[in-house]
Amino acid sequence: MNYIDSDQWSKTEPDDPASQIIHLLRRIAFAYADHVSRAATELDLHPTDLRTLAAILDATREGTVLTTGNLARQLPINQPAVTAVVDRLVTKGLVERVRVPGDRRKIGLVVTSEGRAKGWEAFAPLIEDLHGNLSTAPPAKLSNTRNVLQRALDTLSDGAS
């Protein structure tokens, strides 16, 4: 069946605020993916390598240590592919494998100073521009926006369709 000819197409309400947010989120996701792809190319990395680096940086900022198993659950790739990505990042000197405190059997991933510099190079200009634009909004609006975005992320993370 052709989607355009279906009844579902006619039920799309262009003025519905929820629909507008959904379509805006899609456009943001595509624009962000384009940014990551360009930044990765400029840094001589694969986009998945840069995404992995960002995930490890996020974990570090949150005070946790990621393992390859944790990464496999976060990234849309399987465990052997995660190991290959981590191997590339280790070879480039961007990530180190370390023993996880409290569990000698686990190996964690830590970003090196060069890895932090590459992450900063890839994301700082975008983060600074976004922060500058968003910080002009009233705190209540930012809180509401954060809640909407968190609900969207939760929906996507749960695999809901």
C-alpha cells in the first residue's frame, strides 16, 4: 500500500504541536548525525569511533567507568564490533583500558588527554553555540523543553515505535 494514499497520511495534522516536535526532532537528529560525520572526518575518525569516544566521555563526566559490554548496550553495534572500535581508539591513543576499581575481572575504558582534546574539538563549538542560544530562554521553558526531550529519548531508548 502506498503510504501517501492511505488514510494515515490524511490524519497527519501539520498544526498539531506534538507532530511539529516529532518532525523537528527528526530534523535535529539528522543534522546532528551530519555534524558528527563531518567532525569525525576532520579528526580522521569513523563516526562510530567518535560516537564511542563521546559515550566514554559522558560516562567519565557522570563519574562512571564504561566497559565494552556497557558500550555494546549503548551503541547500535554488536560486542565484536565494539571491541574493534575500542581497539582503534586505543591504537590512536584516544582511549586506555584500565582495571575497574573493585572488580579485577572487569576492564574499563578511560579517555586519554588526547581523546579529551579530540572530543572537545569535535563537540565544543556546537555545545558552546547551543548553550549560548538556549541560555537566553527562561528557566521554566528550558525545564519544559528538557522534559519533552527526555520523554522523547525515553521512548526511543525503550525501542517503542
